[in-house]
Amino acid sequence: MEKATILVVDDTPENIDILVGILGDDYKVKVAIDGPRALSLVAKTLPDLILLDVMMPGMNGYEVCKQLKQEPLTCHIPVIFVTALSEVADEAQGFALGAVDYITKPVSAPVVKARVKTHLALYDQKRLLEQQVKERTQELEETRFEIIRRLGRAAEYKDNETGLHVVRMSHYARLLAIKLGLPSTFCELLYNAAPMHDIGKIGTPDAVLKKPGKLDAEEWKIMQQHAAIGAEIIGEHGDPLLQMARRIALTHHEKWDGSGYPNGLWGENIPIEGRIVAIADVFDALTSRRPYKEPWTIEATLELLESQAGQHFDPKLVAEFKQILPEVVAIRDTYIEH
């Protein structure tokens, strides 16, 4: 097992020698003779614990501890003050700055060893618990995303044989968002929310949804309701993922010129995620085989997107989508319908 690293900070060489002598057999000990050198060492390699003198010229131990506790990477390192100061007020100040313990000078070897061992064990336990919480949180996030994907696929199964449509179009949407330079957190939210875009189809009668011929005016009105139904199914929630999923469900059939549904939004009044999914959704629908049609060619689909730029689609997004076409085709070929 690798030895823990202890950083000893003291401006008096004799004090450093004593602590190194006490701890050197059991730990990897590094030393610094002042505050700035200590901070420089910590920045290069994080120690597992710091023994810190208080009374040092220039930057004293309290200031060193304060700076360590202000930095996210170093704030969790246990700091034990080693000092001749023994007044209650001195100890209170150290604890207020985030120190975990005090050892008074002249030091006792058994006390130093016991305190260091105890606080290293506590620190190891804390890190283990944090890692377990992190792993569990990640598991819960992945489960939540998977539930959303499966709900999206459930809606697609009403009019799509395999449900791979939601997989492909979600990838297309993320690729386009990345090409637009949107933040990575947004791109991942979009990828995980896009599968819910047609969840409202659950509320569309099969007679309308699966009609082989053209819909009449009344049937088309019923079909259009799936956007609002989808938003209602997802509902109002504080979770960013569900908020985005709701906006996508509600707006991915809005059109750039205001002729879309359900609310006739136009231009940049349509949320960017709705405009992105509109392109990803139509591209995949056209290039996929359906019981009622053969797949369109890539060229014919692009011609349609370009002809509808400024009408159905955001023209800037159409131009950017063309730039990522090789990646889009690769995804289509990976998740092709059989």
C-alpha cells in the first residue's frame, strides 16, 4: 500500500527535523520553510495531510490555511496546526479557518503519530464516502436518462417499428448543438431530452396516427394536438432535463415563419432546442423507411431542408447541419432500421 503524503510547514529547521523523524518511517514527508513554498508544493502535488506552523514570518499559518480552504482542489485537505500558541482564542481562530486539530509545541511523538493517524483515517473515510455518493449519483442520473429514453421510444412504437428514430435524432440534435458552440451541459441535456419530443403521440388515436392515407382536416387537427399533449404529460417541473423535454415536445413543430403549431411561434421566439430538434426529426423521418414510404436519399432530403430554410427551419441551423452531414450519416448507418 502506498504511503500517505504529509506536508510539514515550519520556518525553524529543528522543528522540521523533529517532525520528519517522528513521521518519516510511516509516511512520505515533504517540507516547506514558509507559506508561499507550502502553497507552491500543494499546487504541484496534493498531500494527504498538512502539519502547519502558525508563527511564521511573512505569511503566517492562519493565512496559509485560509488560502488552502478557499481553493476547491485543496479545501478538503486536513490541516493540523503545530504551534506554541495555546490560548483558547488562538485555537478558536484556527478551527474557524478550517483546521481539524491543534498540536502544541514542544511536540510529543506519540501525540503526533496518533493525531496524524486518526485524521488520515477520517480523511480516507470521507473520500471513500464522497466517491460512493458520486458513483451512486451517477447511477441515478443514468437511470433517469434511460427512463426518459424508453418513454420516448414507447411513443415511437405507436408508429415506428423499432423505436430507433429517437436514438438517431437525439444524436443528430446533439451534433448540431455542438456545431453551434452551445455549452456542453446544454448539448447533453438536449441529447437526453430529445427522445421525449413525440411523447404526446401516446394520446393520439391509432386511427389517426396509423392511417395509411392522407389525413383530412379534422384528423390533422387531432394529430397536431400531440405537441400540447406531450408538454402536458411531461408537466411543469424544476428539473432542467424535464424543463427542456417539455419545451421540445411543445415547440418542435413550430416553424421559422410562424406557420407551425401549436402556438404559431416564429423566428427566435422558438426555443433553440425546438429549432434544432425540428431539423433532426424531419431529417430522420425522411431518410428512414416507413410502412407507407421508402427512405428518401440524403440529397433529396437536403434539398428539402434547404428549400424550407427561412420557412419551416431556422436558415442558420440548416447551413450548420450541412456541415456535420458526414457525422450524421455515420450515426444513421450505425442505428439503421432492419
